[in-house]
Amino acid sequence: MTDTYDVIVIGGGPAGYPGAIRAGQNGLSVACIDDWKNLDGGHAFGGTCLNAGCIPSKALLESSELVHRAREEFAVHGIKLAGIEVDLKQMQARKAGIVKASTQGILALFKAAKVAGLPGHGRLLPGRKVEYTGLDGNKTVLTAKHVILASGSVPTPLKSAPVNGREIIDSWGALELGSVPKRLGVIGAGVIGLELGSVWRRLGSEVVVLEALDAFLPMADGQVAKEALKHFKKQGLDVRLGAKVSGASVKDGVVEVAYTDAKGPQTLAVDRLVVAIGRRPQTLALLAEGTGVTLDERGFIKVDDECRTGAENVWAVGDCVRGPMLAHKGKEEGVMVADLIAGHHGEVNYKTVPSVIYTAPEIAWVGLTEEQVKASGRPYKVGQFPFLASGRARAMESTAGFVKLIAASDDDEVLGVHIIGPMAGELIAEAVLAMEYSASSEDLQRTIHAHPTLSEALHEAALAADKKAIDFPNR
Ligand code: FAD
Ligand code: AMP
């Protein structure tokens, strides 16, 4: 290990490690310091996303969805299965294998890009020096021309329901359960709460989701949120809105949850309670006195549009700065900063960051919701196409949901695309690309889509915006 680098990245999650790799590709000398601790005490690069977030949750969502389909949908295909059994140990082992392959893959990527991966803790000192504490506890002071802070986020604790790692758990705990709880409570109907609630519901838990707000998925397009709630309720997710949790106590292995809703104080007894009320930036022991890096009132590291902190040559990216807490947003910021440091062009178009909720049906969107466009006062048109009318969706037995495209009435620019339905998270990529290139709905209308594919639903939604849909009556 040398002690001087062009770039030191603190944090090896999906914001930090791509930044380190791109800096290496740009010919700079780079170190990436990361202090993730796995449940067995070992270290792995990849941060929350690979170890305890995106990847393990998607592995379990996939497995549990297969269970659901085998139980509920195979018969209609003419496939008869007797005695479907869930081997949760194997399901968890598969997930752990995927996580391990992904995190170890980073080591290979670091090697290829000549990034020095340094497991341990990093603390920024004044003057772009970084105190590195290795896993053995030894401290070294490293120097860099540039420092990128990518320290990520941690689950927001709820004072009235403290996590004890057994009955009351956070999202990571909910990914590691060794048995299917009979009754599962989830506090928070955000993306994480809904995905984890779906996993355990499909595996047999009775799931109650308590959400303080009266509105369901307020960040999504209203029509999509309404459609989603309908499907989740049908699946047996008991989503209780306007339910503010005020306490949780454990007695004989049962969690008694106290909450208040419009009818007054209520209680709920569950075997496991997941606290999923959001995430907060992680800046613990990250900044020594006098670095010049400042935090906003919510604890995020303050940055400008290009992720500069204001301290000379100190940058910050990912969940520890403003903006949506999403892996792909952090990745683009990490890459942008590494390119700017190397004197190349770099930019993140925050208007086209897609959001995906990996439930069934899947939900994905990019751009403005209809409510936001309406509030902006700009005249607009809407095209909508239901998957019920898609040949491919019918063949897949996945006809729930729709594609909704919103375009400006004046110049036809696509302002937002909202998808609820099969593979929504994949389909949204076309809309992101279209919006990145400021496409009009006519551009999408004139783009050939293979038949029969789910992507035809976006094509038809674009046509429907001008009342030209072929496969469904225009509204
Ligand atoms: P992190 O992934 O949190 O990584 C930060 C790393 O820095 C960690 O390894 C941490 O240990 C290390 N670190 C912190 N401080 C220091 C220090 N001082 N010294 C050394 N190392 C330090 N997002 C999506 O886009 N899609 C999804 O499907 C998705 N699913 C999710 C599911 C769950 C259950 C959860 C919890 C999150 C999910 N997210 C998802 C969010 C996603 O995980 C985060 O947005 C993403 O991980 C943020 O990346 P990051 O690199 O900024 O931070
Ligand atoms: P997200 O930030 O998207 O992960 O979602 C977290 C959700 O938890 C938000 O919708 C919050 O309204 C909700 N929430 C926060 N505190 C409570 C609480 N005490 N009881 C119930 N829901 C809560």
C-alpha cells in the first residue's frame, strides 16, 4: 500500500466502487476504503446494495414469486404440481451465493482497474488527508489529490420501536429470517416495506403494513398508486393507512404494536416486526474537525449539482447526499465525479432517474407524475394502455396493470412514463432513454416495437396520447 493517491474513495457501495473503477480507468491512482461488516463479522465490498439491499431483496423476491406462481398460477397453464414445499434454508443459501458472487466480483473489477481496495474505516482530515484504520486496528494517514465521500446510509431508527435483532428487526434482518413468521408487521409502506412484506406474504406470513400517511405511495402517479394498492390488498397484504406507530414491546416472543389511526388507539400482535421507515445518511466518524465539509439540517453532506462539497477537491456521492436514495443514482454520481476529476465531461440528469418497486405487479416510473404536470400548469395529454390488451402479457398470464405516458400538448415532449405491470422495471429503460433524448410521443409512436412484446404497451400508450392506439379503444 502506498500512502499517496490521486483519488481516495471512502465507501465501497454502488456509489463509491463505480467511482473508484472509473477513476482507475481514467489512469488515476485510486484507493477505495470500505468498512462494511457482514453478520459473520467479515468484510465485503458492495455496501448496502450488494450485501443487504437491492441484490438480496431481489433474490428473495424472485424465489418467493416463483412459489406464488407455482401455487396460484401454474394450474391455469395446465401444470399440476402436488405438494409444493418451501425449503427456506436453500432459498436463503441461493441468495447468499448471489450476494457472495456479486461482492467478490468487485475485487476482480478493482484488480482490472488497478484500484487498491482497502477494507477498514476512513476518516477525512483537513487538507485531503484520510486516516485509514485497517481491520487490524492499525491507523495510517493517506494523502490524496481528490477525496470522494460515498459513505451511504443506514436504516432510520424508530424510537418507539427499537430494533432488538430478534423480534423487532430492520430491513437487513428481514432478509435474513430463518423461518417464515406466522404474523409479520411492517412499519412503513415505502418501497422497502412493500418489497419485504411481499416476500414474506408470498411465503405464507400474514402481513400487516402500518403506514403513518393517509396517502399510499405518494411519490408515485396517483393512478398507479391506486392500482397498486388494489393488487396488494388482493394478495393479502393488509395495508393500513393513517396508522402511526407509537410503541412496540416484546412479551413471550410476541410483539405488541401500539398505533393510532383515525378511529383512535389500536394494537396489533405480531411474531416479527420490521421497521422500514426510511434511511438516513451515514456520516458517523467520517469527518474530522476543520475539513470544510458541511451537513444540511437532515444530515446529508451538502453538495452542488456536480457533487462538490465546497471543500477543495472533496466530493460526495450516493445516499449520503441529496436526491433519491437509489443505487443507480449513486453510481452515475460516482462515475460523473471520477470523470470530472480526470478533466472529462461528466453530468447526471436528475430529471431522468427511474424509480422501480419490485413487487408484483412491478411498478416503475420516470419523469413527472400527472399530479405534478397538472400543478405545473403546462397543458398535457395522456396515453394509456392496459396489459390486458397485450398479447405477450396474456401469453405470460400477467395482465395486471398498464402503461401511462404523459406528454406536453404544446410540443409533444414526453414528460413522464408510469408503468405498473410485468417487467415494468425493464420496460422503463426505453422511456428513460426517450426522455434522455427529449423524445416526443411521436418519436415513440414511430419507433418499431417487436411483436409480441411487453414493450408494445409503451408504443401503444404513446399512440394513445394522440388517440391513435391500434390495439385498444382510445379514451
Ligand atoms: P451504501 O450502499 O450504503 O454503501 C456505503 C458503504 O460505505 C458501506 O459499505 C459502508 O460500510 C461504507 N462506509 C460508510 N462510512 C464509511 C467510512 N467512514 N469508512 C469506510 N467505509 C465507510 N436501490 C435501488 O436502486 N434499487 C433497489 O432495488 C434497492 N433495493 C433496496 C432494498 C433494500 C432492502 C435496501 C435497504 C435498500 C435498497 N436500495 C435499492 C437502496 C440502495 O441500497 C442504496 O441507494 C445504495 O446502496 C446507496 O449506495 P451508496 O454507495 O451511496 O451507499
Ligand atoms: P420510505 O422512506 O420510502 O422508505 O418509506 C418509509 C415510510 O414509513 C414512509 O411512508 C413514512 O410515512 C412511514 N413511517 C414513518 N414513521 C412511521 C410511523 N411511526 N408509523 C408508521 N409509518 C411510518
